[in-house]
Amino acid sequence: MGAVVTALGTMAAVIGIGWLLGRRATLGPGARTVLARTCFTVATPSLLLVTVAHTDLHALLSRSALVTALSTAAVALVAIVVLALVWHRPAPDVVIGTLASSYVNAGNLGLPLAVYLLGDAVAVVPSLLFQLLVIAPIAFAVLDGRTGAHAPGLRGIVRRTSGNPIIVGSLSGLVLAVLPWKLPEVVFGPLTLIGEAAAPLALILFGMSIAVPRSEGGRASPRELALVAVLRSAVSPALALVLGRVLGLDRHALLAVVVMAALPTAQNVLVYATQYDRGQPLARDAGMLTTALAVPVMLVIAAALG
């Protein structure tokens, strides 16, 4: 339990620094946009390339990975059905709402939790790769196709999506991971250094967004925020628990998949929302609320399964 509190407390401290910077306008006007672009186009792709390139891809073929994929896909599908078919939200807003419901903080919080609580960073790999290689490409294809002045058509969507820095970083890392030989570590040095800035940049950006007055930053729809919070903090870990028991995961593996399923909404969702200028209030408020809810939820999970 101490690892959970420590990891969340560290994140809260960095977010607080971002809030202070935003409150005092220390970095000047337009700072949030610049930070979002830096994180989106440089830091995060570098982090993802290095992380995926050093991943044992056998983790993608395990029962734990299947539980992660099924539970995440189910949560995303429920969000899409409610937002698109029941509430008739525009496609870009459906994408941001779905990401807020299903895209977890696997990098910033999942990695330290996997190391300190579970004793193995591999536990976060299924969540990380499913998000990067399945959810993100679909989301960016829709956003790239719907947020421009003109719909680019299938060929244009493929071209723009394949040029997305997040996708390029993830796929490049995947290619390096499957190669029969490994590049010298010195090649990864600059990318590793740049990638280390991704997590603090995303957290600082999150804190700065909190400091924006609600009249300026807008308010998230209460019903959409409630949907995201329920799906992220209750439905997702419950599904992972049920599926994990059905597939016969041992106690340690079950604890791992349930903890990863209970992670809060990733700060990267706010980065993406800022980059595409859609759904920022929901991404911001979902990150705040689910991070707060993650503390009691994970303490209960750790007590019950740990």
C-alpha cells in the first residue's frame, strides 16, 4: 500500500508545481500549447520508442494480456455506445471521452506501481502496448479525419495517421523489438534522455490546466464526467477481476491486471485533447477525478488481493 501512496504522492507534487506555474503565469501566454506540442511530438514518442524496443513481446501472448485487452476493449465500447449512440456527441468528443475512459496512466503511474507494488515492470507492458498499438491509432485516425477543415479521405487518414509522432514512436519501437539483433544502447541514449521528460511534462501540463479558471477553460459535462469516472474507477477493475478469475490467473497475476485496470486516466489524454483542441475540460477533469479515486480503489485492491 505504501508504494501506491508514494507513487500517487509524487505525481501530486509535480502536478502541484504545474498548478503553481499556471496560477502565476510564470511561463507566459501560450505555454500550455507549447508544452503539449513538445510532449506530443518529441518527448512521448521518444519514451515510447525506447520502452517498446526493450519490451519482451511474449508478454503480449499471455492470459494477463488477454484480460487487459478484453477489459479495456469492453470499457471503450461502452463509452462509445453511450457517447455516440445515446448522447449523440460529435466524433472528436466521443474519441476524447472514450480515451478518458479507457486510456490509463500506464507510463507515469503504472510503471512505478508495477515496480514497487508488483516487483516487475513487465506487468504494465500489456496495458501500455494495447493502448499504443490498438486504441491510439484508431483514436488518432478519427481525430485527424474529423478535426481538419476538410475530410481527407481514407488515403489521407492513413497518411496523416502514419505520420503521427505517437504512432511512429510506438511502431518504430515495435520493429526494433522484433528484430533478431539489438542496437547498441548508445543509440538509445539521446532518445532515453528526451523520453525522461515526457512524464514530468505531462504532469506539469496537467497542473497548469487545473489552474485555468473554469470560465476560461470550460466545464466538463457532469454526466460525461460521471460516465468516465464509473467506467475508469469501477467497471474496468471489476471486469479485469472477473475475467482474470475466469481465465484462471494466479493471485499475483490477478493482482497485477486488476491494479493496472484501476489506473486513473492518463495525463496524455489531456495532451491529445490540447493538441487537437477538443474535449479539454473532460480530459482535465477526468484526470483529476480518477486520480483522486485511484487512491482508495487501489488500497482496497491491494488489501483484498495483495
